[in-house]
Amino acid sequence: MHIDKFERYWIVAASLMLGAFFAALIASTIVFGVHLPDPAGRINPADVEDWTNQGFATPGLRDMGDNHYEAHIVAQMWLYNTGDVVDGVPTVRVPQGAVVTFNVASKDVTHGFYIEYHNVNIMVIPGQISRATVTFNRPGTYRIVCHEYCGNGHHNMNAQVIVEPSA
Ligand SMILES: [Cu+2]
């Protein structure tokens, strides 16, 4: 079969490009640990607050020792229940350097869970538990916002992480 010279160049160029993209994809997974968040479990939206063994019955932060924390947060129209409130804002308060695993479940519709300046950007789909682990190295206040349109009060749906400086 005859292939024109220029066509051959383009085939080679396109193949190299595909190979480069594929290599970048593999590298991002293996070297940088980039991956799509998986559902961490299933939960009936109607039972979120009764589901004691999943930790959502009492939302809040649990100290797992060694500066590791486990946070259970319930998302609903149009607020987050983090088990703590500071100045009217639902809050998660952790010390500097804390490694926090967020477990978020929705009681109603799909919500978002995004923490500014940190690698947490997850969808909270009713029926599943969304999980993300992040380290808070710098003291400060970081907003958590819902970035999935969830109705009339969506723009007011927020919370915060307060990272307290270590002494
Ligand atoms: Cu929303």
C-alpha cells in the first residue's frame, strides 16, 4: 500500500504525540499520585444521620493519633454539618501539619466539596461516601465551598478549615 511521504510524517508525528500524552498520563498516576476519586462506600441518603458505624451520626473530627484525623461531614441543602461552628460558619479545626481524611455524604442532592489551596475537589453524590485525604501544612483559614449547583441557597453553602499554628 502506498502512503504519501507527508501522510507518513503525520502518522509518525501523531503517534509520537499520542505516546507522549500516554506517558504523561502514566507518569501523573505513578509519580504524582494523580487519580480520580473513587466512591469510598455506599450510604442511603435517608439514613445518613442514623448510620452510626459510618460516623455520620455525629459529624465532626476524630483524632486518630499521630496527627491523623478523620472528619465526617454531612452535606445537605444548603449547609455542611461539620460538628463545629465558628462565627456562624461550619468549621473543621486542625493543628498545623494535620493529615485529615474527609468523609462526606449527602442527605439530599449532589453537592460539591472543594477546599481552597488544597488538593480536595470532590463531588458528593447522594448514595455514596466521598473521601479525600489532605495535609494542612500552613496555618490559616481555608474556605470550603460547594461547587455543584444544588438549588436556591447554593451560593451560601460553605464551611471552613482553620489550621492552627503549632506552638
Ligand atoms: Cu451547592
